[in-house]
Amino acid sequence: MKKIAIFQCDFKVGGIQKALLNILNEIDYTRCEVDVYVYDDRVFFELPKHENLNIVFCKPYPFLNRLVYFDLLWRVAPKPRTDKVYDVAIDFNSYRNECAIGALSVPAKKRVMWIHNDVEIKKRNEPKYRVLWHFFKAKLKRYDEFAAVSPGIIDGFRRVSGIYDKKITAIPNHIDTDEIFKKAAAPVDFSVDPANYNLCTMGRICHQKGFDILMDYFAEVRKARPDMHLYLLGDGPDREKLTAQISQLGLDGAVTLLGNQANPFPYVDRMDGFVLTSRYEGQGLVIWEAKTLGLELFITENLEKYNPGITGYRDLPAALKTAQRKPKVRDDLHGYNAEIKARLDELLGLD
């Protein structure tokens, strides 16, 4: 039996959290024991229950630890205590110092950090992240390997980190299509106008996700397509700013903000198309979830490199203006998930 330790900050709303849950539901527990150390007991998602899966809630570090140089924090911060020797210890979060110190301090034969974002562009775009990177970048040298959620973020990570001598495996996010199909059938008090072309997007309302870009595009599209309605599933720090932009653009009757939904899939399943205009991503979990339900996909060209096999549009408004409702064909992503499982098994020593 392989012994795996995974360190994650929380199971609140987010793509990283959902990606980890999908992995936990995919692992073969007849071949390994998995301990997940979590530093927040507030849980948005339903946590999986499997034999040989143990979820341990730990005390988080004080907030200001993020502004302490990692090498200093390493010497003074409390570390998890365990008698186990793990085959692999994983920092799945990659941002929080608790997760790094946990993965780097427990007895383990191999230590891996997951990379969830295009850190080169993120560092360029987000002052807050530049500050965090300045303080935690020293931790990177301590890992044996890295896993990246798309091949499109590997080169940028190497350039920013200066790490060229360690293995980085592209392991895109596993998509639990059985769960999506089951949850999409759940009853929900929501309907769309069948006379419209109903378009949706999903994600945290923040700078990275580019919903402000989408609203500018959609204002242009609506001039040619008054039958098109846009629904946004998600919430975040820029919601108030986005709401003001929607009003300024005259889109109050054409855009509906649905907020966070514990089960977004019945909402997505009622749509005709899915659109995403993120400034950058790691991959784009929501794109693949929409693909599973058979929605027509409209993503900007810059997102292609994070999602091999999905075509982006250089002129997204033009593509939306010509969108027509098509029969939706569900996709179980069998080949996609099989390749991911093979790479994950290799990383965990289960191949």
C-alpha cells in the first residue's frame, strides 16, 4: 500500500478545491492510503468518503505568516506530527505556507508541488501575488518534482522560478463526468427563455477571470443579438464593480448574476453555450465541465494553450454573433480522463 499525504488550505468554493475533490474520487484506495491535511474547517463541497481516505483538519497559521520569508518561517513554524513515512507528500495548494511546510516536513520519499496557474502572467498582473512570491519563492527549491495542470504553464513557471533541473509533469484536472451527469439532473427552481440563445459563464468574479472583458464584448454582441442572454455563476471581490459595469453598458435585462451555487450543473445544463474570457488560467476546469454537458464552447484565443484540443477565438464577439442553438451531445471525456489517470498513477507510484 502506497502512503500519500496531501496538503490543501481549505474546501471552500474554488477550482483548486474542486480539482482536488475530483482526484480524491479517482484514486484507487485498494492500492494506497491517503491523508489530506486541511487548514480550514469551513467546507462548501460535500467531502468524499472512501476506505483508506483520512481528512485531518489542522490549525491555520496567522495571516501575517505570509509576509515572512519562507526560510525563516521554516525554522520557527509548527509542523505536522506523524509517525507515518509517506511515499509522496503533495503541496496541492502551492500558495499557502502551511501547505508547503506540511508537505516538506512530514517524512516522505518524494515531495511534489502542484502548479495551478500561469504564474508568469499572474505575477505580472497581480501586485498581491508579487508580494507573496517574494516571500515564499525560497520554498520551491525544496521540492523534488512539480505537477502542472496544463502544459501551457510549464515554460512560464520555469522562467519565473529559475527551476530547469526538476521534473514537471502536466496533469490536467480530472473531470468527474458521472458526478456532473448525476448532479445536472437534480431539480432546481430555475428556467431560461427557450426563445433566447442562453449563454453562461462561471468562476470567481475577480481580475483574472476577465468578466469585465466579457461584459464589454457582450454589449457589442447584444446590438446584433438581442435574443442572447448571459448568466454568470459565481461570486467574488469584484462583484460590485461588475454590477456597476453591467448597468453602465445597459445590460441589466440581458445579464443575470446567479451567485455561487452548491450544485451549478442543473443551471449549466439548461444553457446553449459557454463562454470564458479569462486573462490567464492554469487550465480552466469550467470549460471542460461545460464540454461534458455538450454546450457549445466560446473561449478567447489566449486560453487555447491551457486547454489543448479546444479551439479559441481571436474575435470572440464575431463568433457569438453567429451562434445558433445546436443539439447538445454529452461527452464522458473517457480518453481525456484515462490519460490523466495514467499520469497521476505514475506520479503516485501506482503505475
